[in-house]
Amino acid sequence: MYIVLALLAAVENIIPPVPADTAVALGAFLSHRGVTTLPLVFAVTWTANMLGAAGIYFAARRYGRRLFATPAGRRLLAPGAIAAIEREYLRFGVLGIFLGRFLPGIRAVVAPFAGLANLSPLRALIPMGLASAIWYGGVALVGSAIGANWSQIEALLRGLNLTLGAVALVLLVVIGIVVLVRRRQRGRQPLWGALRRAFREPTADPNRDPAVEAREAMQSAALLLLELAYAEDGFTPAERLEVEAHLRERWGLESRSAAAAAHPERSRLQSYRSRIVERFAHDRRLALVERLWQVAFAEGIDSAARSRLLVRATELLGLSAQDAAEVGAGLTGAEQ
């Protein structure tokens, strides 16, 4: 254990990601299990860390400028990190060396910088030694305190796990309820579902038959017309049945006769209009109303019912009467 702690504390000066602090805390923790002793954990880690730092310091002082001028050296020690330490040293002097040993990411750069700056061993190693003593001493004390109170901490963790488990269970129940409620809400919004389906973009699959996609687009428009017929207050039950019969016969739509009495979305049409205008561009809304006109004119629906349907569809899609007139004129001219 002591050998591992010493190696980690020494190598941290060369490879900063090495978890020396965690190893020191673990060694101090194990002092209450009879594996280590706290004073020896501190002595071993501090001594190894300082030997590693001193070795890096003397090597950088003698060979560093040539080494770190090479591409490989710049990868080992970034020029930006050296510049940051140099600024702190110019601001704080020896205090900057001392404070730098407490900063993650900067700690490992302090020793090579001191060597590159040609600082004397006293001005370099004494502040580094004091900082390392404070740092490792603090880590060791924290690990020891955790080990001394581990039974209480373990009980606290068990209670925390039970609490978190109960919270997670409650969240799962809440999520399940929300999913069920949303599914029921979607079931009560057939008109909005038909709108979203009608606005759906064609797939980008080159293997799909364009004729199949065109029929699906027209079928979606037919479904939207049917939902509009049931959502429109001005339609009589007989007119709704007529529209439904024509659309179902041509497009194979499911019967909606049972919902003739009260459509769940009749009060939401205005809010739907705002959402449609916000989400879909004018050209997409115009293309959809063109498909609605094509379906309505091709189905043999009574002209009065057809006119009311198309007016309602134009209003719902946030289009003007002029847009509707231009669409109707274009389709009428094409038929002629």
C-alpha cells in the first residue's frame, strides 16, 4: 500500500491526471482498518511527491529549455501553462509558487517552471514543500475522518439510498401517469392529429413510389376534411354523414358517426389556428389547402357543405379569403 501511495504521489508531478489525492485519502481511510497509519501515509506521500517535484525541477533547470523547445516537449508542457505560471510568479514571487501547487492543472507545471526560470533550490523547493504538506495533510485528515465515522456515514448512505429509491419510484409513477394522460389527450384530439398528419413531409426514401406518397397525402387531407366536418358547428348530422360516406368510400377512412353529437375540439379551433400559423410556413399551409380543395371537389360532396368546409379549412390554416379564391380559381381552371 505504501509503495503504491508513493508512486502515485511522485508520478503526479509528471502525469497530472494520476489520482494521487484519491489514493492518499484511501490510505488515510484504511488507517482505521489497521492497514496503514496516518502519520506514515502522510510522510510517504509528501516525501515521494517532493522527490518527484525536485527531480523535475533539477531536470528542467539543466535540460528544460532545449527539451521544451522541441515539438514533443511542447506537448508535454504547453507554452500557455508556462506563461500562466510566469505571470503569477511576476505578480506574487515565491507566494505564486506556493499558491500554484494548490491549483488543479497548474500544480504539475510549477516544478518545471521553477527549473526553467532558473530559480534557486531554496526559492523553488521550500514553497512547494510547504504547499504539498498542507495539501496532502488536509487530504489525509479528511480521509481519516471519513474512516473514523464510517459506520455513521454508512448508515446515512443507506438512508439516503432508501430516500432516493422512494423518490425514484414516485417519479416513475408520476411519469407513468403523465404518459397515460397525454395518450388520453391525444385520443381526444383527432382534429389536431389529422392536422399534424396532413402537414407531414414526404419521406426522403428514393425507393418509395411517388404515387403511393401522393395518395397518402391526399388521404391525410381527406381525414382532415372529415374531422373538420364534425368540428364545425354549422353542419347538420345528415351533412356530416354525407361527407363521411363520400370520404370513407374513396379513402377507406374509419367511421366517425358516433362522435356526431359532441366533437371534443370544437372549442379549440382558434388556438389551433395560432399554433398552425406559428409552426408552419405560408407556402406549406397553402399547399395543404390546395389538397383539401382537390379532395373536396373530387368527392361529389354537396356544394354548400363543400363551401363551408373549405372556408373553415382556410380560416383554420390562417389563410386569407384571397388565398382561398386563388386556389379555387386555379383548380376550377384546371378542371375546365
